[in-house]
Amino acid sequence: MLKEMIMLMFVIPLCFLKSGWWLVQMMFMYMCFMFILKGGSIIDYSFLSYYFGCDFMSYGLIVLSFWICSLMVISSQSVYHYKFYYKFFASFIVVLMLMLYCTFSSMSLFSFYVFFEGSLIPTLFLILGWGYQPERLQAGIYLLFYTLLASLPLLIGLFNIYDSLGSLSINYTNNMELSSILMYMCLISAFLVKMPMFMVHLWLPSAHVEAPVSGSMILAGVLLKLGGYGLLRVYNMLVIMGLKYNIMWISISLVGGVLVSFICLRQIDLKALIAYSSVVHMGVALSGLMTMAYWGLSSTYTLMIAHGLCSSGLFALANISYERLGSRSLWINKGLMAFMPSMTLWWFLLSSSNMAAPPSLNLMGEVGLLSSLVAWSWVSMVMLMFMSFFSAAYTMYLYSYSQHGMIYSGMYCCSGGYVREYLLLLLHWFPLNILVMKGELFIMWL
């Protein structure tokens, strides 16, 4: 694991070369394919080096991180084109990737915590330095305080475990069983905020709306997955407590998913709509994980990978429209079928994946989550019906309202996309729909 880490460190100076922008992007792609060829061990940690290693869960999320980071560089062409501190921008992306790589490959819960928090810093700089409106300062503070406030109890909980066990290695803590409600709350609160669960989700839409396209892509693509990954790791210690108290989080997530779906139906900002839809999807994933059934855990992992590609692709699409029209408002982004006919297909493909249409990976994840939740309690079927229906409703609203209707009167032209943009969208959509062919890897039927 250290060789990729050292390679990432050596990519940072490349960002400051005169023509280093595309070199950084190619390095990300190269490292992604190198990592895919390594393959992850299903049973136990492999590629051990110091306190870093890779098991199957971290393998998939590291590959996703490399993939999304390379696509971030492709999508942020405008930063490079206008020479807006693009060298620093590229270096922040590399540092963020380094933090994510260390987070997912940590075998000690303490180093996991350190890098989990460390990933906030480059994200904050991306939002504050390259965001769009002055409100980005408020969004940055929201992001920082929500996450840091909830993370302090996690640190105290980890110290407590170290005090009683003498180690924070994930392999040792697997055999530990905690029975204190205080420890239960300490260990999961940080991850619930990061997911984000309904009621602690307010930092997410504001961060998305104010972030540049690359910030939105990495937030939706990978940073939300840190919460799910953390829960999958700590729940080994909380089985007994989880059986008692998980009903609370499942109820909040399912009811919250329906309420947020209603919020989606009245959004007029493209990015806010996509951001709120992320909250709905993560709510379903969180509920499935909390059932603590094998179906729920593996389907949560599947949906995390699928949502990372799909949501990131939708943010990239919203940015393509924003660069042409100068606005993210649905009042102005109307009739895009007449304005950018070639993009309508991509809007359709990614919107259909967002509402879990076959053959997307989202469908496989959601079918597994639905079956695990209904098996847990058939009462959850009521909320799941509403969520499935409204999920399709707000995605149709997003697609039909933006593509059809009268074109904004200030626009008297027709625009095509660049090859770079089509490549960007293809690289989001293709893995999302082709990975279903190898579904047993994600459901972990091995």
C-alpha cells in the first residue's frame, strides 16, 4: 500500500509544472488501473505495510476515489482555461486523494480517524477558494462544524477502547463487544453526520451548491461514503447495542427520505436538487446497513459505489449547463433539448440510473436494500413505497423540466459539447452500467 502512497506524494510537485494539469489526470488514471489489476482479498487484509492494508471493502472505495479524482480534473477545465490558480487546485485534489487513500487503507482505527478528519481540509479549501457565491464561507463553516462537532465523541470513544483493549487495530476490535449506550452514540455519531442522516444533513446541500464542480463531485462521489465505510467498520463492536437501538436510526432515515423527496420536488436549483437526492439515497443505504443483515451490509456497499458514480455524473452535467448558461436555475435551464440536443441523451441516461432503472448498479443495490428492510420489518414497506415513487417523481421532474419547455428567451443559439465533456460523462455512466455484469463482487457472494 505504501508504494501508491509514495507515488501520490510525488505527484504533488507535478501539479506545479507548466503543463502538469493533464499529466496529473493521466497519473490518476494510471494509478487507478494499477490498483484494479492488484485485486482485493475477499477474506482478509492483503498488501500489508505498516498500519495500512486493503481488504475487499476498502479496495472498491479506493478504486472509486482514484476514478472520481481523475474525472474531477477533466471536469474542471474552466479553472485551467482561465488560469485561476490551477496549480494549487490540482495540488489540493492530489492531497485530498492521498487523505482518502490513507483513510480507506488504514488498519488502525486511530489513523482512520486522523485521515477521516484530514480529508475535510482540502475539501474546505476547494469550496472556499474555487466556489461560486460569497455564501461559500457560510457553507464551509457549516461543513466544518457539523463534522468536527460530531467527530469529537468518536475520538473519545476510540481512546476508551484503547484504554480497555490496549490496541486500536481493526483485527483486534472485531472480537470486542461493547454494551454501553454512551460508547454506541460516541462511535456512530460522526459517521451519521458524514453519511448524512436526515436531521444532520443541512451541511450537505449548502456545501454542494457553493462548491465548484470538482468539489461537488468528490463530496457526492467519495466523501459521503466515508460515513458508510466507518459504520461498516465499527458495527463489529456494536452488534448487541445495534439490535436494541437501530430501530431509531432506521425510522429517522426512512421518514426523512420521504420528507427530503418532497423537498426535491420543489427545488429550482439544479445542484440543490441533485444534492437532496443524495440525502435520500444515503438514507436508504443507512437504513439497510442498520438492519445488520448480510443483504443489508453488502447492498449498502453496492449502493455506495453506484451512487458515487451516478451522483458525480449528474453534478458534472449540471456544470456543463452552468458553463453555457451562467445559471443553475431551472427557470433558465429550460428547453435544453433545443439548446444542447446532444446532451439530452446523457441527461436521460444518468437520470434513469438515478431512479435505479436497469441495468444500473443502483438497481442492484436498491433491490438488495429493499429486501433486507422488508425482511427486517414489513412496516418499513410503507415508507419504501413512497420513497421509490417520489425518487422516480423528482428525477422525472429534473429531466423533463430541464429538457423540455420553452427555451429561455435570452438564448438564441445552439450549443454542442466538447469531446472532453462526452468522455467525462461516458466514464461516469459506463462503469455504472457495466459493473452489474460482475454483480457478485459487490454483493460479495463468494
